[in-house]
Amino acid sequence: MLFNSFEFLLFYIIVSVLFFIISNKWRWLLLLIASYIFYSSWSISYLGLIVISTIVTYYSGILLDKQNSNVDKPETTRNKNKHSIVAASLIINLGILFFFKYYNFAATSVNSIIPNTLPFIDSLLPVVGISFYTFQALSYTMDVYNGKIKAQHHIGKYALFVSFFPQLIAGPIEKAANLLPQFDKSTKFDYQRVRSGVLLMVWGVFKKVVVADHLGIFVSKVYENPESTSGIIPIIATLFFAIQLYIDFSSYSDIAIGAAKVFGYKLTINFKRPYLSTSFGDFWKRWHISLNAWFMEYLYIPLGGNRNKYSRTIINIIIVFLISGLWHGASWNFVIWGAINAFYLLVLDRLLFSIKNKKPLSLLKKMFRGTVIMLFWSLSLVFFRADNFTDAITIYGNLSFTDNQQLYDFGLNQLTFKFVLGIFFIIYVVELFQELGYTSDNIFRAPLIVRWSIYLLLPLAIIYLGAYGSELADSSFIYFQF
Amino acid sequence: MGKFVLKFTAISLILIAILLRVELIKAWNPLDSNHQFIHARWNALYDLTEKEEIDILLMGNSRVYRGINPKLLSTATSSISFILGAPGTTLQDTYFSFKEILKRTTPKILIIETYCINGFEYKSSSSVTSIFKSFNAKKDYVSKILSTPYLFHINHWPFAWMNSIRNHNYIFDDKQDLKKNIKDYPKVVEQITKGKDNKYMGKYSLYLGKFSGGKGIKEDILIRYEQDGAPADMAKRKISDINKYYLVKLDELCRENNVELAFLTIPVYYKHLKNYDQFRQKLEDQIYPLNRKWLDLQRDYDTNFFTTEHFDNTYASNQHTTAAGSYACTKKLVDFLKIEFTDILPDKSKDENWHKLFYGSEDYFLHYTVNKNDKKNKILFKDVMLNEILIEECGLAITSPKYVFMWAKLKRGDLPADFMDSKTLRMLAIVNLNGENKKVTLELAHKPYYSDDDLFIFSGYLKPMDIVQIIQVQLHNK
């Protein structure tokens, strides 16, 4: 059930109406049932995995809480027990994640060194959103372990925390301290909030189907046959992919945040205009914020962060980026992509964007720096998008500024090409205004004619200007695969 | 909440109004012939069933409307037959279409062409585009609403109900078509709904669902058959569970409504496929338990009867029959029906309305004669002996401004069925061309698919001319 589908539209309307009809007391149950239905729409067999993850982390939280509050036992014993509990939770959850996401990759890698060591399992299909909910559930276990939060004793509400449908498939990865207490709050229908949430959802769908999916046609055509394209075409495709990835993922986050906002729940902002970053360091504070915060809190800081020698800090950063790369996909390409971005952060940032004066930069400078960062980022994304190492190298080898192929032979005709770039330009301008502090409230304060034009034009554009594929091929959000 | 609901409803209503307005312009309706013909077929069916009952209904995919000539089938069996085929359709689509037809008419026999018993998966994108077209042409909104959840995935509902949404990409891809549609709105509607002025439909107002064309297999394709082998491997062809399910449902529906269900397999050129027996086995597993009749022209391929001129000149996996091929298949089907469904087939040869319906078509004159007061079509001569063979009738029909249709019916007597296979009928005639009388030689070929136990039929299409007199007739060896 994709967010940009008619099925989700009906599903969401029904859930929203029921949500505001029933009493506060039972809303968690409605949302839990809705979340499980939502998740089952991909495959009913996936549901078992999320239930296992929920039960394991729920009981590990309860047991950890008991250890925290059991002052009768010596601290060393309690710590030992806590270690065992958290280790068990990590092993089970990461074990499931590893098996379903990385086993075949590991088997292929091992077999390439020592042939026929591990069997390849054909029937092992990617589990939608497993990386997201596993990380979210684990963050809960570790927060209870660290005593940052108390364990949730209501298993239904905890199950909802792990499976809350707006952010289940592709984040934002929420911390229990943020989301769980919101399920206990009594929310009332608030006109301003609901209107703002709905508009954010519509804006997200608009960006996804009108821009990202159109760009995706061109990108796919080029990357499906990398050896058959050369010159400026792979350069354009790579730049397009950088735009597509951002629009696609940020639109998903917009829809997720908007959908939760309607119910009265506030999700973490996942993107803050990364293509207006002032440095690579700044970029990682603006791109996929919830994941980077997770890695920062649960990997980088436990590794020592920047508290030790600088050489150790460098190693910590490299480890985080390599694991972050692997989180994105079971392929060496993603590891290389992570390594390139570690290099950008550690080397390029110092060379290009060393900021001695910490004064905020002007918008123009942000635009310039953001564009430079986007160009370097695009280069790293060749490994992210290419199906394998050979394809990535082929793309790099074919990059040049010669114009030896027809631009409009790759799925987008001249009109579509110009149109999509035009809409992207509008989105970029909107982001410039957001960077200056404008919000959707500015729309709501605009004259009636402006507001209603936006309310009508966005859905009409989604219907008539979206890319749905001439063969009605399904499209999906890029980050679902992670 | 009330304020939000009110505004949300108002915006939704405005949006729906805009969508409906755009839909009603029909600007997003494709002008491709497939789309037009599905509309034309359904419209013709609605029109016909206002006055008449359909006796033989044929359903299936493109192979059935390319493979059977419904006028010839009707005139040869003295009944009314109709083809409601849709390109690339599935059995589930066929089932719901037949349900809708049953509200208007109850055919005596429903014939399913077996190529629509295929491997298309339930609600898959690959099969759904063809179902959209036939769904779009149906007019019974209650049936459409009830069948929507069965035919389409929920995400396809808006596409099923609105061409403007399904074909919205015309804005980018097909601006010319879009502009043309908007500019020539009434003409476009006429084209889409009636299939007007289309060469494939013929010039008669009575349209029974056929679509024929093609000129037969050429040398280049024959060489490919020899060099590369058969392009279609039937061993790979599957029957999906959903098609198996709807086959049983269709059978039940027929039994409930006292309709005889039969199956027909239109052939492709015998060198065009391999391993047909393996697919045939899969079909048998589904069809035999139903205990229904099945005419399989592929298994029982008649190499003398189905020649290269009967099939499209294509090496692509699917192959259709040409107009000549459709006549050949129809002849086989007529023979099959006369043997298997003698008691069920109605005899409308005494029905004045039936004659009115078919009078004027070339197919009609092969089985019946020209009316005495007909000023357009005429009998040139009757009851003439030629080499001890009686020429019962020779006539001329005006079929179009470009052609006339000429036929001759020769009594078969005790002669074998293949006696005339290599013969033509040559006639020396005086014709009036542009006001001047000239002597010309006319030649009619023997048409085995028109001939029957009683008559040998010779026929041909000629340039428009007024035949003043036939001077001499002779049988000529090719």
C-alpha cells in the first residue's frame, strides 16, 4: 500500500474518520490494527517478523526496567543481567535483520572467496521496512538499558510504537521518548493542525509523482544499461538521481509527518533542505536526520565519538559511514558509497568548507555551497544507484561532457523534461523560502483565492501530471528497500 | 471539525466536478482502432439486442474477432451470431461481460475462443489495460460497479472509470491526439462509439463484431520458419488460477441460463508454433471436466485447407488470421455447429426480420438469392449447364463504391469436395465501362469455405462495372 496510491487514500480516510469518532481510550487499538493491515498489504508473512521484534524488545524492556529498579541486588549483578538482556535483544533483532537482508549477500561474498561454503537462498525476499522498524525497536531497548526512559508496560501501545503505519516503512526512525508518550495523550480535532497535516501529505504526493517518478524514468533507462550510454547522458542521469532520491525520500517523510500530524502526533523532521547545506558536516545534519541521529547516539558515541584522539575519531567516523552504507543495502556498492561520504566529510570538508567564522551564511552562499555539495554527493550516488560494482565503474568511465546521444531518447520527451525541471525549480524556490523561515502558515494566511488555488491545483496536478507509467507499472518509494 | 469537513467536502466536490467535466470532453479517449472497436462492438450489441435475440455469441481475445466472420456464420446457419471479443482479454473479463450480456439477450450457444484461457495473473498490470477498454465500453453502470472490485485492483479503480485519468500522460506524449480530440469533439465521439468510417468494419450498417485484414504469409517469413523454427513455444504457455476459476464460473453461469457453452481454437500457421500438444493438455485438464464441445482447429489442423494466405505475415509470438483465414475458420465452425448443435440452432430462414437484417451482404447472397425488386444487386444468369455441371446462379452485388462482389453457385452433384480446388470460373462478358461496351474476361476463384455438400461456390471482388451480358463460361485449371 504505497502512500501515493488510491488504496492508501481510501485507507487513510477511513482510519482518520474512525480515529476522530472513537474515544481516546481505544485509538491506540485502531491505529495498531490499521498499522498491521497496512503492513500486511505487502505480505502477510512479513507481519510475523514485526510481531517477533515487538515481543522481544517489549519483554527486554520490561526485564531491563526490573533490573534498573531492583535495588536489592548488587549493581554488578544487575549490570551483568542487563548486559545479557540487551545482548539477547540485539542478537535476536539484528539476527532477523541480518538473515533476511544480508544473508544472501554474505553467502555470495564468502562463496566468492571460498566457493560453495554457504548455500544461497532464492526464496529469501526483501522484507519491507525491516531496517527501519528494527532500528526503532532497538533504540527503545537501548534507551531503557541506559535508563533514559522507563519501559512501556502497555504492550498494545508499544506494538503501535514499533509499527505506527505513517513511519513504519521508511521512517522517520522515532525514539520512544518522543513517540510513545504521545500515544497516551488525548488529542482533539484541531482544524489548523489537520489542515496543515493534510496539505503536507498532498505536497509530498505531488513531489513524488510529479517530479521524482518522472526523473526516475530517465534515471532507470540510463542505469539499466550503463554500457549503452555515454557522454552527458550519464552525468544528467546521475544528477537527476540525486534530485530524485531527495524528492522521493523527503516526500515520503512529508506524507508520514503529515499523516501523523492529522492524528495529533508529531514525528521527527527527517530532511532540512540538504541541498542548501554549507558543508558536508551540515549536510548530514539535514539529510535523513533520524537515521544519522540514531547512528550518532547508538554507534558513534558508544565507539568513543570525538572524545579520544583525532585518529580514533576518524576511525569512528569511517566505521559509522561504512555501517550506514551497509544499512542502506546488502551490497559492497553501498559500503563504497559510505566510504566516499566519509572521505567527503573528513577530507573535502576541511579543504573546501573550513569555517573559521561561525556566522550564518547568506542564502546565496548557501545556494552555492549546497550546489557544490550536491555535485559531489551525486558522484557518490553512482555506487548507490548502480546495480553492481561493474555498472558503477562503467557509469564513471562513460561520464564526459560530449553530447553524443539524444537527450530525449531516455523515456522523457522534450516537454516532460522541461516540465519536470520547471517543477523542481519551483520546489527549490519553496525550499529557499523555507530556509528563510517561511512555513505552511504563510499559505494559510494568504488570501482565499491563493489558498483555494493551491488546494485545487495540487490534487489536479497529481492526477493529470503525475508519472504513473504507461503500462500502469507500480512505482514505489526508493527508501522502502532499506 | 465541522469547518474542516465542510471545506474538505467543498474542495472534493469541486475536484470531482472538474474531473467529470474533463472526462466528458472525451479528449483523453484514445483513437487507436482497438479502443474504437471495443466501443463499436458493445454499441452494436446494445443496438442489436434492442430488437433481436443473439443466437450464437463468440467471446475471446483478438483471435476470435480476427478469426471468425459473423455474417458468414449467421447466413450459413440461418441465425444471428455476434463476436464480442476484446484484445488481450482474460476469462474474468469475459465472465463479467457475459453477465452483462445476459441482461439483454440469452444466446443459445456461447463459444469461447481458447486463447483467452491464458496465463494472465489476477489484476496484474499486464492484463488490466485490455480489460480497461472493454470495461470502458460497457453501459450498465450497476454491473460495472459490482464487477469493479473483481476486475481491478483498488489502485486501478480510478483508471477503470476515467479515461482522463488513465491516459493523462497524453498531456506530455500525445498532444496532437489530445488537440484533435478536443477540436473534433463530435467526430471523435462518433468514431469512438460507432467505429464510423472504418475500413475494417465494412460498409454495412449491421456490425457484428468482426475485424479483419492482412494479406497472408510472404516468402520472407516462410524462410524464417525454415531457418529459425517456430516463434511460439506453447510449452511455456500457462493457464493462471484466476482463469481456471472463471472458466468454472462461466460454465456455471451458462448452465444456470440454459446456454450451451462450447470452445473454439482458432489456428495459427502450423509452422508458427511448437509443443502445442503440451498446452492442449493443460486446456484439456480444464475443459474436459466441464463436458463441453470443443472445436480445436489447431490440433486438427487441415494443411490443405489452411494455407499461407490464411495467416498474417508475422513472426511475432501471436498470429492472427486474414480475412480469407476467417472465412476458412468460419466454414469449419459452421460444419461443427451443424453436427454438434443441430437441435439447438434456430432456423431463421423463414423469418422476414432476419432476412432484412442480412440482406445485401455478400455472405447473404451465397446462401440466398437476390430479391426480384432489388435494383442494386442482380442475378446475371441462372440454370446454365457447363460441362454437365449446373450453374444454378450467377450474381453481382454492390458491396462498396470501390468494388462489386460476383458469385456463381455450381451444383456439386456426385463430384468430390475437392473437385474444384484447382479451378477457376472464367467468363467472357460484355461490360459497360464509362458508357462504352467492352468485352472482358472475368475470373472467379473457387472458395472451399463457402462451398458445402450441395454447392460449389466461386466468387471474387471486381472493379465497379455494369455487366451487360455473359457470352461464354468455362472452367479453367489454374
